[in-house]
Amino acid sequence: MALVVFRSKAAGEIFMFAETARRIFEIIGKQEAPRGVITAEQVPDALARLTAAVEEEKAQLKVAQAQAEEAARRGEDDAEKGERAITLAQRAWPLIEMLRAAQKMNVDVTWGV
């Protein structure tokens, strides 16, 4: 799989690289497959798991930022500057919004190639 396309009657299509989708499938407890579904009944749990993972990552990044700032104050700044990694929150945001819309409309979210 190079790209995974998420679809729902509640939102437009979302195209995601397979690498990112793989991580999201792991978080929400779905097996990676060429096609699949998050049923309307599973959407709230998938949404909760994904948002919890995003919040956990945000907390970890905040701690790492504080540690880097403290190291810089002590003159131990060995961190690379200028380049910031793309976070799970940035990559997952469109799917989180789709899951929220699907939850409101009580519809499935599917994926396929």
C-alpha cells in the first residue's frame, strides 16, 4: 500500500501515506489491510484512542522542549536546530475530524487503496 484512502458519508475523502496509516491502525486497534471499516459503533472508541495518543505525544513533546531549553541554558545545546518533525497530531487531524463527523452522523469510516 502506498496510499490509503479513508472515506465516510460524513466527510470528504482523506488520502494518507501507508506509513502514517499503519501507525494510526495500530493506535485504534485495527489490523492493516488493503480494505477495512471502522463501524459506526467502533468510531467513538477509535476517536478516543487516537485523540489520547495525540495528547500523549503533545505532553512528551512539551517535556522534551523543556529539557532542550534547560540544556541550552546550561550551554549543553547539542540539539539540531531549525528542523521540526511532523507530529502525529498534524498527520491525524483530518482523520480525527472525519471520525468526529462520523460519530455525529452515526456512520462508518472505511478505507481502501
